[in-house]
Amino acid sequence: MAKDVLGEAGLHLKELNKLCELDPEVMQQTTELKEECKDFVRKIGQVQKIVGGLIELVDQLAKEAENEKMKAIGSRNLLKSIAKQREAQQQQVQALIAEKQQLERYRAEYEALCKVEAEQNEFIDQFIFQK
């Protein structure tokens, strides 16, 4: 009977006969919701930790990728400079070959001219002795 009178007034008795304004069923649902919220907040915290770890990992991988990219660019530039050096060396070698070939032609021509000079000197000497 006392419970009915209190119920009509919007008051309810809790365990140990404590007076409460909320219906026990609503109080239980509120407590369950509170526990679910705590669990949800805990899970959100775990998700944030996991996401934070993933972000750190992705940042680290991005730095490593950038370092590798710079190494690759450096290697490519080195290869280009080596190719240019080889091309310059090849042109120098070709110029030296052309100079050597020209020198060989000049030497052969010089030897031929020396031979002609010797023949002409011999002819002149014979001509002078005949007179």
C-alpha cells in the first residue's frame, strides 16, 4: 500500500528502502546505458590507439619511401653523368684515332717524298758527273 501511494506521487523505493524519483525499470535501463557508454568509450579509446599506431606506421613508411625515391633520383643522375662521361671519352678516342690516321698518312707521304728526293739527288749527281 505504501508503495502504491509513493508510486502515485512519482516516488519509488530502491533496495535498502531508499527513496528514488525514477521507476526501478528506468533506473535499470539508465544503469545499463551508462555501462554501455563506458564500454563504448573504452572501445573508442582502443580504436584511437590503433589508428594512432597506423598513422605512425604510415608516416614512417612515407619517410622511407621518400628516402628511397631520393636514392633512386641520385642513382639516375649518377648514371646520366657516367653516360655523358663515356660519350665524351668516346669522342676523345675517336679524335685521337683520326689524328693518328692523319699522322700515318703524313709519315707515309714524308717517306715517299724522301725517296723521291733521294732519287732526284742521285739523278742530279749522275747528271753532274756526266758533264
